[in-house]
Amino acid sequence: MTDQPDQAEPDDGQVAAVVDYLFEAGTLKRLPRTGWLNAGIKHPETIAEHSHRTALIGAILAVMEGADPAKVALMGVVHDTQETRVGDIAYIGRRYLKAADNRDITNDQTAGVPPAVREALAAIVDEIETYETREAIIHRDADKLECLFQAIEYRETGNTNMQPFYDSMLVAVRTSSARRIAETAVAASSQSWQFHT
């Protein structure tokens, strides 16, 4: 039962559609980020691993920028869920492939779920895709920062092809908090946190 009296109790079919959506989202735990494969990483992070840290970075950035951390964290959680159906198309591949719009994929993924769930997911994906709100800009910065952090970690395991990732991520972020975090991270070690506590 929901706390909102104007929402109808989901029927069994809607609950089953939610279950399907959540199982589908679980496949992100097994799907690698293909851009890292192209960069020579043999066992790259998964899409789910990327989304987790993107959500955390986004929430922190939102607090630092005076925006809504819960909304930005939700954006981080759902921003790549469509890749269960189209895969993770690496940056270079986007020159040659045109994937379906993420809004359309989300609509297909959530076709049978309760209307309130469908509307909430559609609204958050639309906000990400239109990239006009403060939260959407902060989310995109979080996505870029997560890639930068991952590149730093891969550099420390011996991959020397990370400079292009640094360069592109450093110029891509828009908020002052993200720029400061990026500049600090590039000069840091991913293991230094153990010695600062």
C-alpha cells in the first residue's frame, strides 16, 4: 500500500512488470563498459559499477552546488539503464551507430509498471536527456568525474593510455565543484585515502 491516497494499488501484472524491470537492470552488473575495452583494459568496470559511483558523486556534487542531491543520485542510478537493450556504445562507435533515444527505451522497459513508477522514471530520464536543469548539468559532471576517477585507477594498474580520458573529462565538466574535484583527483592517488584517516 502506498502513502499517497490518489494512487491505485498496483495489480499483479504491474508488480510482475516491476520485477521484470529490476531483473533487467540487474544485467548491468554483468555488462562491461566498452570504452575501457577499447582502451586496452582486459576486465573493465561494469555499467552498474559505473552507475553506483556516478550516483554517489552526483549526490555530493549536488550538495556542494546547492542542488537536490536525491534527484541527482537518482539520475546516476538510472542514466545507463537503457544499455540493457542497446549495449554500451563506446564514444568512437557513436560516430557510426545511432541508438534509440533513451526516453523511448525507458518507455518500453516500463510499459507495464504502475503509472506512477513509469511517469517518475520517464520524467527523470527526460530531464537527463534534455540537459537543461541544474540537476541534469550536475549529473553529467558526475558522469564525467566517474570516468576520470576510473581512468586514474586504471593508470595506477599500469595502463598508460589514460591521458586522453583525463584531457576530455577535465574540459567536459561545467560546475566549479566538479572542476575542483577533477583537478585534485588527477594529482592524487586512488590509495591515499587509506593514509588520511
